[in-house]
Amino acid sequence: MPKTYLTRRERFSSAHRLFQQELSDTENAQIYGQCSHPNWHGHNYELFVTVKGDVNPEIGFTLNLKTLSNIIKTYIIDKVDHKNLNLDVPFLKGKIPTTENLSIAIWDELAPHIKELGAELYKIKVQETENNFIEYFGEL
Amino acid sequence: MPKTYLTRRERFSSAHRLFQQELSDTENAQIYGQCSHPNWHGHNYELFVTVKGDVNPEIGFTLNLKTLSNIIKTYIIDKVDHKNLNLDVPFLKGKIPTTENLSIAIWDELAPHIKELGAELYKIKVQETENNFIEYFGEL
Amino acid sequence: MPKTYLTRRERFSSAHRLFQQELSDTENAQIYGQCSHPNWHGHNYELFVTVKGDVNPEIGFTLNLKTLSNIIKTYIIDKVDHKNLNLDVPFLKGKIPTTENLSIAIWDELAPHIKELGAELYKIKVQETENNFIEYFGEL
Amino acid sequence: MPKTYLTRRERFSSAHRLFQQELSDTENAQIYGQCSHPNWHGHNYELFVTVKGDVNPEIGFTLNLKTLSNIIKTYIIDKVDHKNLNLDVPFLKGKIPTTENLSIAIWDELAPHIKELGAELYKIKVQETENNFIEYFGEL
Amino acid sequence: MPKTYLTRRERFSSAHRLFQQELSDTENAQIYGQCSHPNWHGHNYELFVTVKGDVNPEIGFTLNLKTLSNIIKTYIIDKVDHKNLNLDVPFLKGKIPTTENLSIAIWDELAPHIKELGAELYKIKVQETENNFIEYFGEL
Amino acid sequence: MPKTYLTRRERFSSAHRLFQQELSDTENAQIYGQCSHPNWHGHNYELFVTVKGDVNPEIGFTLNLKTLSNIIKTYIIDKVDHKNLNLDVPFLKGKIPTTENLSIAIWDELAPHIKELGAELYKIKVQETENNFIEYFGEL
């Protein structure tokens, strides 16, 4: 059975701030630049979820796209869209909301739900601006 | 002398919240939906500034693009990028930072500086997400 | 009161065929080329609806974006998305579904609903492929 | 000799319908949703063909881009563009034209022709809408 | 009869240099910055040609898209694509190839051919990079 | 420690010509087509640099994006932007500036600087037009 990689894009708009609580504003600015601005800033994030799986020979799908979209919306988009990534998101509690940490946390949230569907989470890609993005493949 | 319209795009990433101070959170949510979320959210904004002018026959420019870009950066981008549109921006003080109000305020900031250069501000376009944008031509 | 132009993008995927019933396949091919292929073909259309209006000074909106989006979905997207533009769409009955006719018909459907909201439909833009689009301003 | 991956994008616009002949319309709708609409619908597809190969040290190419483009046009685009994927395409006969099956069938058509040129087909990516795409690497 | 605006996009890749022959390299650099680099540089240009016309009630077109595309290719693209805008293009002879002058010259080349087809050239838009473009409406 | 892949996009606009000095213009045209035009042509290139690394658990970054951007600007963009790839670029001397050779040369320039920062260069992607790009992973 051929294996394909299905990617679904979803979008969310959030506020965040990059900083370490134990550092001063000046120290945070040295590490995080403008991204440590105390009154927050925000982005239109694009999330690409890639799932690997056998193509079901009868149906012709790796996974039902609607099912995949619903899972991403329930477990991720509803929790981050029009929210503050530092203050409002249970699965980011205690983490600095860099695109790296965001990608890893989204992987950890989604992987078990994809597995339940008989497929395998392959990649999380989070695009923060048109000039930078992070990819995570679950590598430790 | 032929007249052309020169457009420069600049980008900024900001946090904001849409709400009226005199209304309750419930009332604000009825009007502004998710955009009134109290802990802020944010966007990657795209700003398109269009200037109308005669093409200088010797130089071949409507306006020097570098000059235009510098004016936009000095008077707009430096004040809104990686900032909170409700709290940090002098020219938005007391205004609800909708894309409409943002476009009008940017027009008011830029128009005199474009005029000084012998050209005419023609349009401000602000794109908030890939699905919605506002255009303002200075019409009252 | 400043007037702004608010644009909302919605998308739909449809099948269509360009042909005149009274002409032969050869004649239709001479006029419409590949687009007259008898077994249909299709596109991902992008619809941009632009509404002109005063910015409500209290709220800061030309029109509520959610309301506008709902109107477009109810009167247009639900009727054309994942449909056949020749066979399934009441407001296209008896019309050749060129991008021109599609834009005009969408204008005619939406204009009264936008008017009811106290604003004015300004432009319908329909993008058929990345290389061609039609704009209609209600001009006769 | 360094190995590079050359990708060529080509586009096509097609009609299709997702359904299993032995199922009722209601059953097909449960599996394929709107995509099983009996009167067809369609998309602007983007096809990305990635070829892996040594860079010819004299010429500086992995493969001549024009040659690659011609092969894709002859064996794929000419057969699917402005066509019905269910009815018109020999290499899709008897297959449900999901993006998965489309990607696999395109791989099977192109792989031998790429091989004849001394290179290796590495990936087929088919983008159906801006929100979903399939990648296939020939994995079984 | 409704009037619509039909836009066709074509692309070309060219080299150019912005400079005035009677000025020194230093003086040119002061006016044109990097764009006056003596050994040339280049761009992927996007050209958008917008034609205004009545929609033919029998055919449903403003103008046949294929005809429009062929005119643009014959009179513009074939002369500028993979060429040097300073050295190779008859209709730019003696002009500094700024995006402004390029837009005006393309207007002058295309307008009579569009008129012969019974339509009206409405706008030339030339996009030089993702951050800047010129629009020309034939205004003097 | 989780490993992520960080990608930074930078852009440059350059002139180039594809040809072998020892061949005639006719022979070069047979191999390189329009790209061998003697008076040069040019492109807006997009460069995507992907770096693989552990996410620093305190800071939350694979690598500081600003640092990465500065390295790309210093060692690549400043040397190729608004330049002639055949005549002006030290690291391309003696090479035919195909997208393949450009990608490999950029890899060779950047790899040691990324290593000094404790990370690993994973991929260079150079997009020449919207229809073709090269990826290089340092494979020999």
C-alpha cells in the first residue's frame, strides 16, 4: 500500500511576548529584541500539520481531511486563536512562547489524537512571519 | 507629464484588542466577537502606501522609493511594530484600533510628509489577515 | 465622517463549462478553447467583496466583518461551492458562467443585502486563476 | 559530485467527483462530504515535481528545466488540464480521484521518463486548495 | 450592457540599470542607490494589464483572454523577457528603465492594439519586487 | 532536548547569464535557451536557509533569528543583491551561475559560520521564479 503525506493548513492570530521572568527588561531585550516588548505584540500564525499514512485503497484517503481539520481546531486553534500565548493557553503554561516551543507543544498535543486515527504525525510547521518558520518532526 | 501611482509595502506585527471602555465584556463580545478578548491578540499587518505624482522626466521616478520607505518607517512602522496598538501608539490614543481607524490614522500621519515631497498621498491599504483589508482614500 | 472600503475574501471550488447551446462543439471550441470541454473542468475561485461606507465613530467599523462574511456565505458561497456553475446555481440559470457573468450575477445578488445594512456595494472581484480576474463596479 | 533537488511547478484546472460507484449518494456524502456532489466540482491544482540528481559539472544543471517541464506537460498536464479527472484521464481510469490517488498516479506516469534522463524522481506534491496538499515519495 | 474590467497577468525576467549617462557613478548612486550598479542587476517582473469593456451578451466575455494574452506576449513579453531593459528593448530606447517609465511605455505599446479589439486599456500595473509596484492609467 | 529546523528567508535581485565561455552563442543557446542571452537578464531570488539544532531549554530558540539573518546578510545578500552573479561575486568566480551552483556555493559559504554558532546547516533552498527552485542538503 502506498504511503502519502497529507498536510492541512490552519491559521490563528495571537498575542505573545518572549521573556524570562527572572531577567530584567534590559536583559530580555538583549536576548529577544523587540519580541520582549512588555505590552505584547502579535502575529498571524500559519500552522501546517503533516500526517503520514497508508492510502486506504477503498476510500482513497490517507485520513479524512475534515476529521484532521476538526482535530486541529478542537485541540489547537480553539485554544490559541485570538488569545495570548503567554497567559491563556493551558498547553503552553510555563513555556516561553517561541515558535520552537509552540511547534513542540502542538506536536505533543496532536500526536496521540492522530495515532488514535491509525495514522502518524510526521511534521508540525509553524510560520510566524513570511520570513521565518519552524519545523518539528518529533526528534529528541 | 504622465502621472503614476507608486505603492510601497511595509509590514508590522502588533497586539490589539477591540473594545469600548464604557461597555461590559459581554457587550463588547457581542459587537467585536473574539477580537475583544481581554488578554489581547495580534496580527501580522501589511501596509500599502500609494502615492500619486508626476514622473520626473529626468530621473524617471514619481518619488524616490527609499525616501518613501524611510518616511513610512519613521512615522509609522517604528511606532507600531512589535507594539500594542491600544497602549503604545501616540497617534492611536483614544481610538479603537480597528483596521478602519488604523488606516485613517496612518493617512493623517503620512499625508503632510508626502505633500512636503511634492507628491500626493492617494491611498492607504491595511491588510489584517489574508481574508480582509481596508482601503482609505482620505474621503470624508 | 471618513469613508472606507472594506474588502472580504471568500473562496469556492466549482465545475463549469463555457459554451452556447445553439453552437456545435467545434464552434464552441473556436470561441472558448479548452474551457468548452464537454465533460466540464473547474477552478478554485477567490471572491473579493468590497463595501464602501462611513466608519461608525462609536464602533470603528464600516460594517461588521462577521455580518458581511455571513451574507456572502448565505447568498453566494453556499450556492456555488462544490457545485456545477452551469447546472446547480439558481442565480446563474440561463447564463454562460464566464468570470464576467459570475461577477455581475454575484453583484446583483449581494447589492440589496449590503444596502439593507446601510452600506454600499462598491466592487466584486472574482479571481479564476492566478493569471486572470474580473472586477465589476455595477457600471452599465 | 553534489546532488541537488530540482522542483518544477505546473498548474492544471480540472473537474472531479469523489465517490464509490457501489455506494448510494447518502453513503458517499457521509465519506466524502461536499466532494461527492453528483454534478462535479473542480479545482486549480498545483503540481510540484521534484527530481534528485548529480549536478552536471560542465553544464551546472541537475536536469534541463525545459526538458523536465516538457515531460510534465506531455505526460500529465495535457491529459488533466481542463478535463474531468473521473471521465477523461487514461491513467486515472478506475481510481477515485482523491489528491492521494492523483499524486500516486502522477508518480507512476513520470518516474520512468525521469529515469530515462539519468535522474531520479524524488517527490510528487499536489496542492488542491491553499489549505491542503499531498506529498508522495514512492513509498510502499 | 454591464461594463467589466478584465485583468491578465504575465511575467518576465530582465536585467536593468538605473542611471543617467551624463552623470558620474557617484552621482548616479546618490539618486538611484544600488539600482545604478554598473554591472546590472535584475528582477522577476509581474505585469498586470487591465482592459475595460462591455460584456458581449452572447459570448459573455469582455475580451477573449487568449487574444489579450497573445497581444501582451507579442508586443511586450517577447521583447523584454530574458533581455536587458537598457540595451535590448526598442520601445525603451533612450529611457531610464524605472518601473514608472516601463509602465508608461507598455501602456503606449498596448493601447492601440486593445483599441483595435473594441475595448479600452484601463490600467498597467508593473510589480518589481514584492514590496513595490507602479500603476498607470494613461493620465497626463 | 528536542531538535527543530529553523528557516529564515532573505531575498536578492541579481543579473546573470548562463553560458560556457568555450562554446559559441548558438551552442550556448541550445543548452541554456533564453538564459544564455548575451546582454544578461535577472531575477528576484528567494533564499531559504534551514538550520537544525537543539532548542535551548532556557531561551527557547534553536538559534537567534537576528544572528542567523545577520550572517546570511553579511556573507551572502550583501555580495549578490543588486549585483551581477557572473561578474561581481567572489564565491561564484569561475562557476556558471545556475540555481544549482548558486545553492551549493551558498551552502559552502554559510556552513562554517552556522557551525561556529553550535548549530548545523540543514538545507539551502533557492527559488529563481515562482515555477522553479533548487534544494541542497550538502549531499555529495
